[in-house]
Amino acid sequence: MLYQKFIYPVWCRKDQESARKWVSRFYRFFSWLPLGSQLLRLLYTRNYPQLSGNFFGIQMPNPIGLAAGFDPKGSLTDILLDSGFAYVQTGPFYDKEGTLQGIVNLRQRKRSGVIAARISGKSAGHDMDEVVRNYETAMSLLYEFVDMFVFYVEESDMDLDGVLDKRICADRYKPVLLHVAPEMTEEELDEVLHYSLLSGVDGLIVGGTTYEKTLSRVRYVSQKGQGRMPVIASGGICTPQQAAEVLSQGAIMIELHDGLIQEGPGITRKILKTLNK
């Protein structure tokens, strides 16, 4: 209530990046308070046993994750998990320098919780070989510090076999998800889905810049995959009703970003209450 009445109208109705920074400051303020974590858990965390489950081989308390871009350097993971998220996606990490900075912050974590690292090849331009090498390097560096990996896929013919094979020699298997670029056509999406089913990818994150686009993509991939490929819905989800709808159309989890900025930390509590009904 405080967030929606005073913080969002005054500070967050600017551009997306300004809004993200102000909401980050809201969380950072609680991270500085002596009992800030306990207060956030009391206000926003709700545990409903029937909403918990095993997602991608990891036990999680609910189906709500936080999308990448909100905590790009991994400095707020603990306090964000205290707000009721099942996992927090940190990053995106574009290069080795950014990845090493993220590791510094992740080393300082004090509590347990599921962390996903989002890896992007943006800084490598359009050279797919260089993008894949960047993905392999980032995965090797981050493997010890996160629980899941999310690789952003802009080209439907990306060969990520080398990335996926890096898990073979690891002591612990960690899920790899592909976040499909919203600009991809349905034909390109079909190619990514086919590759994922054959190569050992654990799930797809699909969506768009609007809720309608996200809902459409979730339906399409769920029907095409016939339930064989787990789907996370990401993009434009801002209300409990929207969250419930995309889950009913085939998504097994949702990711929030816009909804967190518009509704504030209470969005997780509201969604979980609706889903529990």
C-alpha cells in the first residue's frame, strides 16, 4: 500500500531503468536495517505447501521467480529472496569482467536460496562462435555460485552443445534454461524447441514485451512441446489474474519484472494468495 500510493507514483513513473533503480533502493534500504530481512519475510512471504514443488530438479517453495535485469550484479539476492520469490535471476552477465564482479557479490551471500545466472552474448556482437565461447566461460566461472543457468538465445541455430557438455564433469548437475528472444518467429521458435528436446535443455523461458504476447507464446510452446518441455512465462505479468492465466495455459512458473516495479514487493504475496485459491 505504501509503495503503490507514494513511491511508485512519485519516483517510478519515468522510464524503466529509473523505475528499476528506485525499486532497488527500496530493497537496499531494507538490507541495511538490522531486522530488515525478517520484516520483509513477515510482510511478503507466504508459504502454501500445495504451491511448492520440484522445478527443474530443485525444490522450490512456489512458482514465482524474479527475471534478470533487476539485480544485474547479484548484490541484492538475499533480500529479494526474503520477498517471497522462489528464485532470483541475477545478471545478465555479458563479459568476463561483469561475471567476476557478480562472483564477488555472490560470495558474500549469507543465506541459502535458489539463484539463477542469466548469461547474454550481447557484448560479443553477432559472431555466434564468440557468443558461445562467452557462454562457456561464464558458466565455468559461475558454476560454483549459482543453482541454475539461463542463456539468452537470439538465433535459432545457436549450437550450445559445448555449454551443455560442461555439466558432465561437474560434481552437481545444474539446470540450463534457454530464454528465447521475443523477436523470434514461430518457425524459429520451433527450431529452438526441437533442439532443446534433443540436447538436454531443462526448460524454456518465453514471453514478450506485453502480457498478451507472453500468453500467446506460452500457449504456442506448450502445445508444440506437448508437455515435454517445461516453460516459464516472462514479460508483462503484473496481476495475480495474469499469473494464474499463464500457468493455466501451460507454464509451470512465472517470472516477474514489470509487475514488481508497478505493484511493489507485495505482488508476490497477492499472486500466491490467488493461486492458493
